[in-house]
Amino acid sequence: MYRENRLFLLFLLGVISLGMGFVILFLHPYDALFRWKVVLSDGGEIFESWRKPEVKLYTRIYLFNITNAEQYMSGQDTKVKVKEVGPFVYREALEHSNVTFNDNGTLSTIPLHPLIWEEELSEGNKEDDILYLPHIALLSIANVVSQESFMTRFGLNNLIGLTNSQPLMKMTAKEFMMGYKSELMTLGNTFMPSWIYFDKLGLIDRMYDFNGDYETVFTGETDVSRSGLIDTYRGSTDLPQWDGKHCSNVQNASDGTKFQGGVSRNQSVLFYRKSLCRAAPLIPAEEGVKNGMKAYKYVFPEHMLDNGKFIEENKCFCRHGKCLPEGLIDVTDCYYGFPIALSYPHFYKGDEVLFSKVEGLTPNKEQHETRFWVQPNAGLPLDVSSKFQINMALGDISMIRHTEKFSNMYLPLLWFDIRMYTLPPPLELKFKMYLNILPVAEQCWMYISFIAGTILILVTSYILTFKIMFKSYSKKNTINFRPSIWVEREKNNKVNNRGDIYAPCELPLSDTDSDQTFDTKTTFMKTQSDKIKELGRRLSDRVHDVKGKFELGHSKQTAKHNDRKNSLINPDESQDETNEAFKSDSSESDSDTKTYRFVKQSDSEDNCKYLEVLDDGSEFDDADRRRKNSKNELYIHIE
């Protein structure tokens, strides 16, 4: 019973294990855990990583130093010669501040991107390095006023003359990036406050001006794949700088903190930064492993900076109907009206016309191509390198003093690389646990549950089935080979509480038989016919032994008596108990003559008490058993 209970418990364990495998197969508990982790909730683990990322995000800036400023201004050179200087590295302390959770599955936040100078990563370049760089304020004002009336142009020319402003000037790298003061800017701020409301101008400073910006972001409650993506920017799903949904839409774009999750191998994603002035599509280029995690490499598609020449839908990037050459996108309205255009570094993949008035640019795919390595399941960026170049797309400014030589020129100013090399070790370990170990552990658990449950169920079912079948067969076919009289004796002994092995008058057939135990093995080894033959042989031998003993104990009997004693079995007499075997003849009255009476031996003690044991009885052990089985009659001397 104990073994059967254990088998039943093993069978039950197999059922539970198999059920657990089906639960994993259909319910996917890892997916539930993953969704719970990815959703942006107040105080959640992933939310804190999104709110204030632990990653080290850097902005690497390369300036184009003009090496022939005097020669070009004097007319000696017909092209501007530039030389790349950098990197000037700043760490971007990205943060989503003032977070408020909304009822529609979004949250509202104000993005902050403060920059911190990293001199050790700048490879010897310093913020106070002196360079020849374009006078952005002069060229910008000239480009705007050139389309105005003669009196407006006349007033600007007078201001330029009074301040002696030049289109190329010496300044430090920091002034050019973070803002510099000039008399022209001060005058412009005084006379055109609706346009120029700041007293200093710097490209990086303006690019990272997030004053007044706010956005709503999906938390992932309704759709976990959109967790961390932009819903609206400044209260709208569209940017006001563009006409047409194709160009203006920013909904479902990523700011680079977290991309869309659960994407397929051929699915594109959107990337938005204020400096880009648009949501740029990213397409998967290859699949690989980054930081020990599965990742897709995303790049910008071909003709992404096209203005309708190759992609009809991109005509909405043409500002006021004026389309720039391929490789440039007009972002004037995103940079306070300054004639700024974006391109890839060194005009990579740009039209040949862009190189017509500039020397020193060396476009290279490896150095100048944007790439994003993103973990597709979680949308986690693993390696980011977003590269763009800021240029001035100048029109006809030949009517503005000192700027004639820059008319209809695409002048490169700087290019930047928003760079994230790797995840911090604690964050990397955490995401490896969520994205690598737990999915594999779930699969292994499922397979082990199926295999273990199946094995336990099959083995225990097999054992229990055959155990039941064997029991049923044994009950139907087992023969009790123990003599029935033995069974009765055992019952009587138990009832009488006697310690005797044999009941009165019951003598074993032999010493050997008394010790013999009958079991199924012995029974099946000897057939019934063999046992009967053996029993007959031993009974015959015992009868002859008894005959000899009677002859020795009663030697005084007559020949007639001796003749009768020589046979213990009288074949002529019936077995009725009332018959008499011998009576003395009337002619014979010898006092020594003994009278013998035929009796049947039984198991009762009354028949046994007049027995005179002529010997120690050891030889009668088997005779008693054989007598009962063969029902032969014995002549017993009665005192």
C-alpha cells in the first residue's frame, strides 16, 4: 500500500508538471512579466531608467575651421577651404522632468538636455581654441534682409558699416558653439525684438534650447510596444514648421531614450530630435549582437534627405516652395529664421552642387553614417551614433555689404555626433537578465515540464497497470497446494491458543515433510502426478515397516494370528466401523490370545487415548498422513 501511494504521488506530480508546461506554452508568464516591467508607471523600474537615464550620452562636435579666410575675402581664392577640428565633447544629462501621469495612458513631461563639458574625451581640443569661423549673425541677418525693401537693406548696410562686421571672424570654439556677443546682435535685438530675442548666438546653444517645450509620452498601458514613444510635442502630433502629415508627424517617434518594442526584422521606426526638426525614419540594415544582446542595426533610408526629386512625398520639406538640392533639408523655421539646413557630415550622399564652392570635405560612410543598434523586443538602444551637419543655405545676398562672396553658397558650419557607446554595467546586467536569461529559462522550464511530466505519467501508469493486472491474474490462477487438513489445524491452534505444531493424533508423514513449505515455486516445479507417485511409494515402505514391528511385539500369537498380523490391511473386509476384524474361535480359548478389533483412526482425542505406542512413533509420522489421504485401515492393538 505504501508503494502504491508513492506511485500515485509520482503520477500526480507528473500531471502537475505537464500542466505547468501547458500553462507556460499558452499563457507565457515571461511576457506578462515583461509587459509589467516595460510599462512606464510611477516608481517603476523601467520608468526610473527612462525618466533619468543612467546611460552616458555624449555630443561630439566637429567644427569647420576656415584655413584661407584672408585669401578668400581678398579674392585670391575662389573656394572656401575648411578643415575639420574636433571633437569637442559634451555629456548630455538627459532628463524628463515634471512628470505627470494622465488618464489616457500617457504622461506629460518637460525634456531637459543640459550639456557638461568633457575635456578628457575631447582628445586635446579645448573650448578656448581660436578658430576662423563664419559670422552667423551677419550672414543670417543679411539673408533675411536681402528679400526686404531697399530702405531696409540700406539701414542694415549702415549698421554693418558702423560695426565693421565681417562674415569671417576669429573666435573661440566655445563662443561659436555656445554663443558670442556682437554689436550687430545687440542692434538686431533692439530693432527686431520679435525676431531676435536673445543677445548672443551659438549654434549648439540654440540647438539645445528646450525653453517652453513639453511633450506627452505613451506609458504602454494600452499598447506595450509604444511605451516611451512620443504622443504629442507642444500639444500636437504634428510639427508646425511643415505642411503635410508625411513631414510634420511626430507621433510614435522616439527621442532616442527608448524605441518601439516588439518590432519585426523588416519593420522601420521613427527617431525625433529637436535639432533635426522632423521625425526621421530608420530602417533595419542588419542583425547582430551588441553588449551581449540581440540587436538590429538601423540606418536612415536612401534619399531620406530628398526634397521631392526622388520621393514625391518629400516635397513637403520644400520651404515656401523652394526646394534645396538633395542631401539638404531646410530647417530655417526651427532655428529662429536663420538660414540653417541639415545634411549628413561632409555632405555625405549629397548632390554634387554642394561641393561647388567648398574644399576640404571628405565624405565617408564608416565615419559619417548614422546607425542605431536597438534591442528589438524591448526597444532598448544599445549603441547610438546619430550624425548630422549644420550648414548655412545662403541665397542671393550680393546686395548686403561684406557678404557678396557668400551668395548662393552652402557653407558648412559644424557637424555633431550624438553618441552612446554602451549601457552602464548595472543596467546592462539587468537587461541581460530580462532579455536573455528569463526567456531562455522559460523555454527550458517549459520543455523540462513537458518531458518530466510525460515520463512520470507514462512510467507510473505502466507500473500501476501491470501491478493491477498481475494481482488479478494471481487471484484467479493461484492454487493452494497446502493440504486442507493443515489449514484446519492452523485454525484450531489459533482458536485453542496452543503452541503445538500438530493437533492430537496428527502425525506428520515424515520429518522432512513437516519442515517442508509449499509455495508456488515448488508446486509449479512438481506436477500432481509426481507427488501422487511419491506418496504411494513412501506409504508402501511405511506399511512394511509397521508390519515388522507388529511381528516382533506379538511373537506368542499362533500361526493363524501371525498370518493375520502380517497384513495390516484386510482387503476382504468393508470399511464400516461396526464390522469386527477378528474374534477368537470357540475352539481356541488360549488365555494369551489377544483380540483385535478393526477401527478407523480419526483426529479426535478419544480415539487416540487407548493407543499403545509400540515405538517412539518417529516412523509413523508420515504413515498417519498417508493413511488419511489413502483412507487405508490399520489394525491397532487395544489394551
